Amino acid sequence: MTLIDRYIARQIAWTSLWALLALAGVIWISQALHDIDLMTTQGQSLIKFFAVTILTLPAMASIIAPVAFLIGLIVTLNRLNQESELAVLASAGLSPTRLLKPLLIMGLVAALLTGLLTLIVVPQSIQTWRTTITQIRSDFLTKIVKAGRFNELEAKVVFHYRERAGDALLGIFIQDSRDPDLTLVYVAERGRIVSNANGTNSNYLVLENGSVQRETGRSRDASIVAFQRYALDLSQLAPSNGDIIYSAHERLTVDLMSTYLGGRETSADLVKIASELADRFATPLYAFPFALVCLLFLGRARTTRSSTAYKIIMTILVCALVRIAGFILVVNGKGLPYYLNIAVLFPVVAALTIFIIDLILGRRIGPSWALLMGSKRAFAIPRSPRA
């Protein structure tokens, strides 16, 4: 790399890094606020809270890394023009396509880092996050550390007790509405958690002096059954500690590849696996069309008096269209032959197409934007000269 290449690449790298940190920080704060109930209602420590929220950072970074790289490209090229550095390079005999080398080098670096995230780091972090969340949710006693609160054990399962009396819970209320056709409400004066006498890991909540209310979606009338003693299996209220079944998004890339090539799943599962693999392999490659779009609109020297807002807007719009087209292909092109190959090669084909357009029309698109403004100038009414 020459001195000019290193200078431009360093500017793009630092700007992209700061953009990535800023975007990741904002998204992490919103995620942390969403998971604050780990401490407030589920009794988890501050260390556990940060561990759970930090595990989501790689997934966030993989999504916003191409956006951060695009921001770095736009800011760097716009600053080079505002400070007349592109004009100096042009006067020294360097063509606009000479900027392609540092842009592609940084595009390769961005693609490698994003690929490291999407293919290796993100699946590992998601699996660890899923395991940690499952352990938290399966720890029933942790969720009821404080009396007088309505604790959501999982989606549509609410547990409440009034106070403790030794090892007994007083004033128990449980609502289970996971089944859309059946809602169960348990009310009891007291209850006690006991272990299974057979030595297994199953625990039971033995309710005393209460009732069970059953309400179906097809009937407005509810049936109420009173009881003196009722044993409720806690595994019915919280996820068990058994093996976790990971979705395609949560599985390792090596596992997905071996499963897809071996055809060991059902056809519906193989379609999901192919879609996930296409997204993981294609996402890093969008750094190259982004770099070439920036070169097309912002890579040529222009006067400092000319407005750059429309060029930046056009750069963002074209990059957004390319990314949306790739997303539509990944989601809706699952029935195409060689679907995985087409989805992965799409950003490369888009980059080559943009490069050809730059070679043919770059002079017109860059300095004067004649493709869009020429017609407006042609039909403009000339002003009469002043007397």
C-alpha cells in the first residue's frame, strides 16, 4: 500500500469504528433497558445482568457493521473533498478509479470482520445467551424472592404470593394462559415446595385450601374446583433443565453446513437452514457494493461551493436498495434452483454492475449529476439581460 492508500484506509477505519461503537452503544442501551427485569423481577445480580446483555452485542454488531462501514466511507470521502484533498490528488494525475484500491482493501477488511461475526462469534454468543436465559427461567425459586409482586415466569405464566411464613408461601395466585383455548387460575391460602420422593429433579408446589378455575375460549362460563390439597408440578410452569432445542439462527455454522449437505432434516427445516446460511455468507459481502457506490457518487473532486447533500442522499438510497434487494432474495427466493449460490453471489454481481456503471457514467454522475439535473436545466427559461 502506498502512503495515499494507507492514509485513506486509516481514515475510513477510524470513522467506521467510531460509528460502530456509537450505534452498538445505543442499541445495547435499549436492549439493557428491555432486560432490566432480570434484576428487578427475577432477582438476578448485576454481573448476571451485564453477562446476558453483553452476549447480545455480537449479533447487534453483525447487523450494524455494514452500516457503520458505509458511514465511514461517506464521511471520509466527503471530508476529503471538503478539504480539497481529492482535488489535489486529481491535479497530481490520479484518476478517480485510483481510489478504488484503498476502498476495496477496507471493504475486504470489513467483510472479513463481519464474516467472523456472522459465521463464528454470533452463533456461539447466541447459544450461550440462550442457555443462560433458560437457566434463569428454569430457576423457579429465584423468580419469587420477593413477596407481593406478580412475577412472569415465562410468557403468559404469572405467579404471585403475599408473604412467607417459614418455608411456606401464603396467599398464592397462579395464572397460566399459554394455551389459547384454556386458562387455568390457581388460588390457595398456602403452599409449600417439596422435592420428589423418588430422588428425581422434579419439584412440586403443594397447594392447600384453594381452588382451580378453568376457563375455555369457547365458553364464557368458568368451572371452579375447590381442593384441600393439590400438588402442582413446577416443570409445568417453568422450562425444564433438559436439552435445549436450538433454531437455525442459533445453531453453529459448521452444524448447519453438515446438516444441509447431508440432508438429514425435513424439507421445511432444510429451507430454513439454507436461508440462514445464505444470510450469514452474503451479509459480509455487501461491503463491496457499498464501497463502489460511494466511489460512484462521492469519489470525484468537485468545488467546495457545490452541495453534497444530494450525493450523500443518493449514495444512501442506492445502498439501501441493494441491501433490500438482497434481503428480498434471501427471504423470497427459497424455491429457486441453486438458491444458496445465487443469494451469496448477489452482492458480488451488484458490485461488478456498479463498477461498470462507474466506468461508463462516472464522469457524468460524479461532478455535475447531469443524469438527473440535465433535463431541468434544458427546460429552464433564460432570464432577460438587465438594461
